[in-house]
Amino acid sequence: MTDEERMRQAFDAAAGVRRRVAPRPWVGAVVVPADDPDGPGIVGATDGREGPHAEIVALRAAGSAAKGATLFCTLEPCSHHGRTPPCADAVIAAGISRVVVAIEDPDPHVSGRGLARLADAGIEVQVGVGEAFVREQLRPYLHHRRTGRPFVILKLAATIDGRTAAPDGSSQWITGPTAREDAHRLRADSDAVLVGAGTVRADDPSLTVRLPAGEADGVEPLRVVLGRAPAGAKVHPALELGGDLDAVLAELGARGVLQLLVEGGAQVAHQFHTAGLVDRYVFYLAPALMGGDDAPGLFSGPAAASIEYLWRGDIVNLCRLGDDLRIDLEPRRGSAEGTIGQVGGC
């Protein structure tokens, strides 16, 4: 197997534990014994919120086969004492001869020190294999370590003419079951989900994860309300926050929220959008038309005053979910050419 294929093994292992380990980074590792370079490899992943890191899990499973082996890891091994001892020291002690890492860890406690420790011990170190897909996988963690704030996803569901409910307020259901299930996966992958108090009063959402048995691992995101939720609302227990959105994000970041899913309503969506605080927009569009201008839209607030101020982004993912479409949009960072499909499919 190639180095890229081995890193994909580690990537897949990390994907399987994401919901069980955040706010720790979800990391995968593979030990490839020297005497079995084309074998299946010995795979490990971060063990929960308190257990050993992926490298340690893989090294323990490998035992004596780790001597002279190659270790593939999606994130740089740590070199400091935290919840667990330094992984770099364990890698050295195991006798690993080569370490292949996708990306460096931006955490100030690590930030290249783990790689330097390995190199100083005479281990061959290679960085950058599988970097693009691992960087996308760990995007919320990397964003949080860089900014101290969560990666913000604004989720919006509407008819294809941009309406979120009928004039009488009814909205269940605009999209079909496949799209709604996908939205629950997005919720399960988030550390917190946020709505405005107006949405709580109007819809009384529970904001819980509803997925097939065993898929969500029993994980529920922190429920956050902007403003005060009525006593007895289904959203309780919830964290109620108010004031400046920058302060709200700073508070959630300090609480270890790596990914925040903003679900509504239209005023909250407008506030996050106009403040430039959305890192990714996820639109679920149904092949339906409300057919008029008296139904509520995706945003509630002043629009761009002129076409020259129109907000433009890049489509980074597009897929079909049953009868519906999911479109992922991000703030434009340059040419949009070739951006569709860079993010994994639905």
C-alpha cells in the first residue's frame, strides 16, 4: 500500500471516533510492521475524552511488532504532559523507525515540538502526506486552536425559492426524510447547537439528535439559546447567552466547543451572516415552490443595499439527498474554480 493509502486508513479510523472524543482532536494512527509492509496494518484512534491518543492505542496493539515499523498519524504526536504522557516519547521507546504525519498540530503545547523530538531521536519524519483531506477532517479543531472560537456552520432549509415556512407559520416538513437525517448527522458532529429565543417560543424545538440506533453514539450537543427560553421549553437544559455575538463565540470556545451549528431562526441567521461570523453555510433545498412573497425567507433583516455589495461565496460541496439538494457554501477566498467536490460528499 502507498503512504497515501495508509494515511487514508488512519483518516477513516479518526472519522469513526469524532463524536466520542471532542473537544480533543479526533486522530487516527496506523503501525505498519517492517516484516509485513503490505499487510493490513495495526490501526488505532483517540480513545474517548480521557483515554490514550491514537498513536498509543496503535502502539499497544502492535506490541513488539512496532520495533522498526512505520507509524502513520493524521496529527503530529504530542510532546508534553497533558491528560496523557507525551506520545513522542512512547513512539521513540517503541522503536519506530519512520513516522509519517499529515499535518502539524497548531496547539501551542505541540506546534512542531513533537516532530522535532522524533527527528532528534534519529527517527525519519515525513510531513504532508494526505494533508488536504486531514486538514478538512480536523477543520473545527484547527480553527478553534487558531482563533479560540468554534467553527460556525449556519444550517438553512428552504424551498427552492428560498422560503422557510408558509404564511400561516407551518413548516414541517419542507425537506424530505433523507435530508432531515443528514441534518441530524450534522448536529451530532457539532459540539453545540444554537437557536434564538424567538425560535424556541415559536417552534419549541428539542434540538436533540435523532438518528438510527447506534449511529449517534449517545452524544448530544450542548443546547444554546440566544436570550431567555421559556420555563418548560423542550430545549432545557440549555445554556442561555446574550449580548455581542463575538462574546458569545468566545464563551463557547472557552467551553471547548469546536464546532457550533446555528439552526435559526431568520433573525439569528441574519445576525451571524452580516457580522461575518459564518465559516460554512449548509443549505438544504427542496424541489418545491412557495410561489409568493408573503412567506418568511432565510434571513430577516436588511439586505445588501446594492448589487455591488452582494455577498458571494464558493460552493464547496453539492449533493443530492433523496429529492432534495444539499449545498455547502463558504466565504470566498479566491477563485471558485474547482471548488465543488473538495469537501467530502454528503
